[in-house]
Amino acid sequence: MKREHTNIVRFIIEDCIPPIIRDLPLFNAFLSKVSGMDLKKCRNLRKNIPSLTPETLAAFYKDYPRIQADTDNSQRCIREVIAHITGNSLCDVGCGTGHLLNLVSQEHPLDTLAGVDFSRHSEWAALSHIQFFRHDILNLPFQDGQFDTVVCTHTLEHVLDIAAAVRELRRICAKKLIIVVPRERESIWSVNAHFHYFPYEHSFLKHMLPLPAKWAIKRIQRDYVYVEEK
């Protein structure tokens, strides 16, 4: 499904159905059957946060079915990200299949395009013009300020230590940092395997403190696009 379609489903489940119904095991058994995904796995992942290991997380995401077709980003968010690109080098942290990087390469003749993800994707082989790295977001294999623009979309909600992840993103960024997170209400039975939820702007901004002199956040449908300049 495209992001635009899942946004409609999320609006109905998160905003139209009250929590007392949304959190019922019976209702979520129905959602599991309709979606074809075992929501108990997402629930158990969150309940087991104290004992989670990087290996456990990698195994979970390897086997969990992909909801979005090519990217978690809507077309409007993609256009917003591309419009803010600065300089001649860009790194997409949490790049997934490399879909966003490939679109960027078609519109911006950058000298360097790099993508990082915690797992390797078969789609990388067809994108030889992009450098891909399999690495942990909490310990990125780059120098301070190595990239003019750093992009991170639909990734921070999956990271346990979000403050450490933000420090790494800022460390490798020289000019502009662009982050996209979903606008989402928390539920133990959430379809998405997320650890963090951002129903309001401040829900996300508190993780970005202290804020730099130049920053902005924009709501686009059921997502937030945050941009800061150095």
C-alpha cells in the first residue's frame, strides 16, 4: 500500500475509534486477520523493551512484512525533503531500499549520495550510483560534518535510544538536517513496530532539545517534517 492509503486507515483507527475499543484484544485480533500481520509480535516487542538486544530487533524487522510499497514517505513528504536539500553531499540514515535516495539522484546532481540501514536490502544492487552501508544508527561510520545534508525519515520511532540517535545525526551533518516522523497516537496494539509516538509537535520536539537557532517543523497529512540548519 502507498503511504497515502495507509494514512486513511490510520486516521480511522487512531482518531475515529476510541482507545477503549482500539485496545481490546478482540478488535486487534480482527485487525491481525484483516491485515495479515500478527499484531501480537508488535505488542510483545514493546512489552519486552527492557530485555531487547540489537540481534532481537534485527531478527524482528527481517521477518516482519513491509506495509508500504516502496517507501514509508508520502509523495508530499518526498517533495518537501527534496526541496530542502543543501550542498553536494547527502546521507539518508535509515534508508531502507534506497527509494528516496534514487529519487534525489534524479533531481539533484550531488557529488556524494550515501545510505545507511541496519539491514541489507536486495534493491541496493541496482543502485550502483549510491553508496550503501549496513550499520547501526547509534554509531555511524562517518566523520563529523561529513555530509552537507542528512536525512532521516520514518526511523527515529523505531530506535530505543532516540537521544543518542539524534546526536549522531547532528554529528555527521554539516549544513542541514531533515527528519520525518509519523504523527501517530500510541497503542500497545499498534500495527507499526514503533517505540516512540508523536501525536503532537511537542511530542517530537522534546527529543530535539536543545533546539538550534534555525529550525522549523511542518505537519504534512499524518507526518511531521522537521528541518534544522547549522
